[in-house]
Amino acid sequence: MDDTELYREQILRHYGPVITGRFVGFQSSYTRQVKVGQPILIAIFVTATIAQAIGGLLLSLVRSGGGGARRTFKDLKKGPEYLVTPVRLRDDLGQTYEIEMHGQLPQSALHRGDLVQVRTIAQKDPELPVKLQQVINLETLQPYRPWVPTMWSHLGPGLLIQAILGVLVALAVAVAWIS
């Protein structure tokens, strides 16, 4: 047995909804993907395709040239990636806690040794540490929430506007066909 095994620091993973302690530091970050619901994605993609096809026809009548590059259904189905960063805190008793932070905080939010209060929530997978919801830096009294990309930010406003226009066109065609 070597010395690292004898003096290995015990990391506590699961703890209550609020943890107060000193910020020890960030560990190595990695990425995970946000899951995208297939039915919603298919509806948005099809209606946006209708609007883009009509827009492409109108543009081709006005000028010659193609439309802009469009992401494929396969690219949209992957979902956005978000940064996962393990965060370590140490309380007054010297116990170290590991928490997962999903997303990003401003660089000036936390400095090593800052007294912080963290609100956490359990994750679906019980093997994972609790997830950071909000951190309050008690040195500066600033509250922070990590920003995580969502399905809507992944799809983007352009595709969502095209989907709305596609729904309107499909409804207009359906009403004209029924009448």
C-alpha cells in the first residue's frame, strides 16, 4: 500500500439541498448532450421545411442563387452539448463535497477560498453527485445560476420562426382545401 492510499481525501457526494462551505476549486470539465424530444423535433423540422421551401421558391423567382446552409435532421436530433464541471467545497469541519455544475458561470463568480452557499438537486442517476442549481458567493453576496443550453436555444430562433410560418401555410392550405 502506498502513501496516497493511506491519506486519500474522502469526498462526500450526496448531501442535503443546501451546502455552505469554502470553494476549493473546479475539477476537469467534460460535455454531455441535452436530449431532444423526437415528436416535437419532427413537427418543428417538417413545418420549418414547408416555410423554407416556399421561401426558397420566392427567392428563386426574385433572384438566382441558393438559400443559406441548413442543419440536417440528424444534426438537430443530437441535441446541444453542455459543460459538466465537478465542483468541490469544504465545510467548517473539513469535509469535502463534490457537486456537478451543468453549464457555465462567469469567470469572476468564484475564487478559491470564497465562502459560498450552494443549492443543489438530486439527479436522475443516483450514481451521479448532486447538481448545482444556484450558488451564492457570500463574500460578494452575488447569486449565480449556471447557464445551460436548452432544446429551444439549440434549434434557434430562425428555425422556430420558419416552423411557425410553416404551420400557418399548412393551415391556410388545409382551410382552402376544405372550403
